Amino acid sequence: MTSIFFSPRGTTKKTARAILGHQEKVLERDLLGRPLTEEWTLPAGEPVLVSMPVYAGRIPSICREMLLAHLKGHGNPAIAVAVYGNRDYDDALVELQDLLEENGFCVIAGAAFVAQHSIFTKVAAGRPDEDDRRRMAEFGAMCREKLSGFDPDAHTPIHIKGNRPYKKAKGVPFQPECNQNCMKCYACAKNCPTHSIPLETPWLTRTDTCISCGACIYLCPTQARGYRGPVFEVAAKGFEAMCAKRREPELFF
């Protein structure tokens, strides 16, 4: 089994691992630290789990570009997973399904799981929780059952909730800011997936390229980076009120 994910704050990786359980011989690839830059064709018959965070209802654009250009299959069974912050995953999961099918994979299952929101962190705080992890394990068991009887010649694309054409991707209006706690360790600049933090001035952020993935916040040893300011605080209160109701995982087979 190959497990591919993009996990700036570690949550998508934890979700993928909870789905797979304690399987042996799992090859992991986090596109944050190991982006795809050349063609990668999986061995025939090898299953793949592709897990993506959801940004404004779509999968991250940089992930879409590298997966579409470089990840190739030949009828390999695939499992598509979206991890979102309790608002909605919109078209992210069906977008991931289409991308994989286009590149030669057969998507046999899909799921959307909830995690703490990466920007408005009071939303879905503490998730995934014990119940979420139980559902992830159950989903993994159901996927293994599907894999045991998989026949690429009999594959028919499953129905996954979403819109075609997809909703237009919207930019995130908030980017992490840096305060006086910055100790110039450069962890943020070295690990930014879009190179939006200049190495020479790591306290700055290029707002035109930042995708607000939160990797810099997660990696900062002094909590210098974060979402701040009066406009953000007002937006946070409104978002928290709008997304207070608990949403549950959704599974597709």
C-alpha cells in the first residue's frame, strides 16, 4: 500500500495512518516535504490511499498540479480522502476522484473526515476525536474488504458528492503573521511549500503566493507565527458561530 498525503500540520497524516491501522509495508509520502517533481508510476495492482486537506472547498492547488502531472497508475485501486475543518468539503473529494481516475487509477472508496480548522482553530477543536478515529478504522476495514475483491476490468466509478464543474476556487483572505518572538531559525522559510517566506526575511510572508496551509505556524518553535489582528478576530467569531454544529464523517463506496 502506498499512502500519499499533504499534511502541513500533521492532521492529514494522522488521518491516513488511522485509516490504514497497523498494516505492514506501507510506503508514505508527504508532499509537503517530498513534492512530486518527476513522473511516479505505481507498480501494477498496488493500492494507493491519497489524503488531502481541503482549502476553501478544493484540494490545494499545488497538490493538484503535482499529482496531475506526475502520479500515474495502470488500473491501480485508489482510496480518496478529504480532511476538512467542519464547514464543508464542497467539491474537494470529487475533484480528487476525478484527478485519480484521469491518471489511470480506479477509485473504489472515498471519505470526508473532520479535523480542527487550520485557521479558525476553535472550530472542531480536538478533532479528530475518539469517535472520528473509530470511524476511520472502520472505513479502513471496509476498504480492505473492497480491495480483496477488486477487479480493474469490472470497475465503474463510484458516486461521490460534489459538483461538476467544480465551484470556483477562492483565495484564503488571511495569511500567517509574525511577531517579535521570531528567532530567525528559518524553519518556516525552509519548509514553506510555496516558498512564500523569504529566507533572508523570514518574518515576512508573500501574500500573493501563500496558501495559508499553516506549516509555518506548526513548525515555529516560539509561536511567532499565527493569524492575528482585529479583522481576523471579527471573522473568527462569525465563522465559529456559522460552523459550530458538529459534522460527521461521510463515506462513499
